Amino acid sequence: MSKPPASSTPPRPRARLHAPVDLTGAAARLEGGQAHYLRNVLRLPAGSVVALFNARDGEYAAEVADYGKHSVDFRLVARRRAPMREPDLWLVFAPIKRAHLDFVAEKATELGVSALWPVLTRHTNVERVNEDRLRATATEAAEQSERLSVPDVKPCVTLAQALANWPKDRNIVLCDEGGGGNAIAAVLAKEDLTKPWAILTGPEGGFSAEELDMLRKRADVRPVGLGPRVLRADTAAIAALAVFQSIAPDADKKPRFAPT
Amino acid sequence: MSKPPASSTPPRPRARLHAPVDLTGAAARLEGGQAHYLRNVLRLPAGSVVALFNARDGEYAAEVADYGKHSVDFRLVARRRAPMREPDLWLVFAPIKRAHLDFVAEKATELGVSALWPVLTRHTNVERVNEDRLRATATEAAEQSERLSVPDVKPCVTLAQALANWPKDRNIVLCDEGGGGNAIAAVLAKEDLTKPWAILTGPEGGFSAEELDMLRKRADVRPVGLGPRVLRADTAAIAALAVFQSIAPDADKKPRFAPT
């Protein structure tokens, strides 16, 4: 018979779940798909310990207390990590076909975006975006990558609508496959990356000439090039995010694993 | 009736195929899967124009002359692009599960690697690598991304074997999720990126302590960090490649589309 772990060592959580509920009290309840997942997929018995997190409260160890018909109740055991926000970096992107969209949502979440915003452009050939699916993909990526927040998924609008109400203090990195910009690393080296930013990428067919013209004229747009290679739309989004984060103010910090 | 295009405008190629054969003569033949693809998938009639390319000869417009039982014969019409090599950058990576492996091969090819080399590490939980599949994925990505070369896929060996025969002049960017390195952009800014390089990434479970210790002791290894976010193995590989290429000597060049 194997020895039980010493009581001073907290058990390693069996799952890590985003919990959009208050975690500062003695108990919490999750409903719907998350309850189903713990009971019917992971089959966790009462007494199992999981990690629950959200951006406001941080991350907590939580013990499964009881299952309801469509819910699960937890006893909150201990705080594992204090709340912490991701840098304020949006990815604004023309939606692409589904598998690539899932991929962009997953990788952008790992790379620390604070918001995902699909926008329709002239050459976008996707008719509608399943925002719930985007949100689910981003939530799962946050759960698996030790993030404490889930990126905000903004409702899909046209590029013109997005720019008409654009926030004053947020500059835009325009991934300009038309060759209108200098190398991304050189351009960003001259900018203040502690401020809010957005990275904007086009559809598979690229931005139209009119869109590029309109974008390049804006004072808040920085057109950049991603080098001599022809990148797919999804690759361009991920490459631009990776480069931005590699010179962002927190680039020299080490990975933040939760205690196990 | 629509007017036929003026004879001075060459027709846009109906497909772009890697052709590992001599393209400098008047004719060329492709066999097997590529012949099947043109005849049975694209159903291109004789007279259709495609683009054929390889690293040695460049890219050519080629007219389908005739189909054999398992082959297709072309008349070579005109050279579209002169040969050009990618920078000498290897991606050496612990193989991961299949969908993620396909993804790494595709994105790394777009991002311009000259070789893909799967290596088995202590915590690798993939038993064998389908090198033909890796090669097919890389070939398809090269065809779709206007590359003139297909990355070399090296036979899978252990990390120890790969390092035992490591070329003298090729430094290694070690993606060190253990926190042993400084920020990747800061580290690479001090290096000569015109020389041959390799980027080395670990498996989902990370490198073992012994592997990290052995790697960090080598004079040709530069341990780097990818920031405070926890990245999956595939994301780490793509992010490191994107950052490397963003400051590589050709980073300020514009995309190289072939004439259409």
C-alpha cells in the first residue's frame, strides 16, 4: 500500500477551471458544462481538489463538496495566486476558416492578449463568426496556460465600425502584407509598449487597397512588415503577437506557474 | 462570349508544385501523387499552366502536355523566379502529438526554416515520428507560401545523438522554460544572425533537469526565455522562430510574390 501524502502538502489540483463567480467566500458553485465536465468526463468524486480562477479574485484550491443535477458545489480551501492582469494588448483580426480561427484564439490566448476582436473586411470570405466558440476556445487555452484571465471576445463588426469608435489612446500595429511598413521589430523598438495596443491582421486575401490606404493615413496606425516570407493570415497574427511580447515591458519575466 | 486574355499576358498558374526534377530543359515529368492530384483532384486538362519550383532551379511556368498512367509531362514555358535559398535556420524539436506536429511543420516552413529535425528527449511521450508525413506537410506549406525550397526533414534521433554530431559553426537557441535564459530578443540582439543557427524546443513536459544542465554547459547554446506566459511546446517553437526572423538580416525585406 502506498503512503498517503503528508497532510502539509496540498494535493495537486485535478483540473484548472475558469470560474466567473465570487471566489473570496467559503464556497462557490459552477453550473452547466463545467459541472458536466467534472462529473461525467473527469468523474471526480466529492473531496477532489481542483483549481478555480478568475481575473478579479486570482486562483484558489477548491474541494468538490457536492454535485447537484446541473451544478457542482465547492468548498474553497486556499488561495493559490493573487489576481494579475495581462498586458492590455488586443488582437483585431479578419476571421478565417474555422480550424484556423480556433488556432488563432488558442495561440493568442497563450501569448497573452487581453481581447480578441473579429472584424469583417472587404476580402473576408467568412460570413459569420461563432463568438461563443471563440470564447470557449480562449477559456480552454487560459485554463491550460496558467493565465488568470480569459481574453474578452468582442462582438464581430465591420472594420469601418471598429475604427469609427476606436479608443483614443490605443495604437494599432497594422500587419501590412502590401509592403507599406518597416520591419516590425524595428518599428516597435521606437514605441512605448506600456500603453494599450492592438495588432490588426487581414484575411487570407489581404486588406483591399482602399482599406490599406485608409489605415495608413490614421495617426494611430503603425504599418509593419513581417519579413520576406509569405505568411498565412493565422501565422501573421501569431508571429506579430510573439514579436510584440518579445520586446514588451514584461518580456524578461519568467513563466508564472502556480504552486503544485 | 468573353474575350480571351491577350496573348502577351501569361495565364495565372492553376497550381504551384514542388518539382524535385531538372527544370532547366524544355520538358519535365512528375509522377505518383502529384500526377494524381493534377489529373484527378484539380482535373486540369492538357494545356493548363502550373508553376513548378525547386531550390536549385527556381520557379517555372509549365504547361500540362500529356498524362501517362501514373505521370504527367510538362512543357516548360518560362522561368518565373531565379533560385534563392532560405536563411540557414534549423528547428530542432521534441516531437509532440500529431495535430500539433503538423501545425509546427506548416508554420515553421512559412517562417522560413531550412530544416526540421525531430529529436527524442527524456520526457518525449511520442514513440515514433512519421517523417514522410512531416515532409509532405512541409512540402505543401512551401507550395502555398511562395517558398522556392522545402525544408530538409532530418531523421529522428535522440537529443544526445543529435548533440554528439553537432556541426561546429551552428549555435543553438535553447527555449528554456526552466527560466535559465534572458529574454530571447535581448539575447539574439547581441548575436551574429547571418551565421547558421538552430532553435531547440522541448516536449510538452519540458526538458529534464539533466538535459537542461547538459545544454546550458555547452559553449554553442544560448538559453533564452519567452516571457512570463506559459506556452505550449508548439507555440514556443513558432514564437521563437517568429522572433528570430523579426531581427534576422532579411527582416526588412518585403514579401516575394511570384509574378502572376
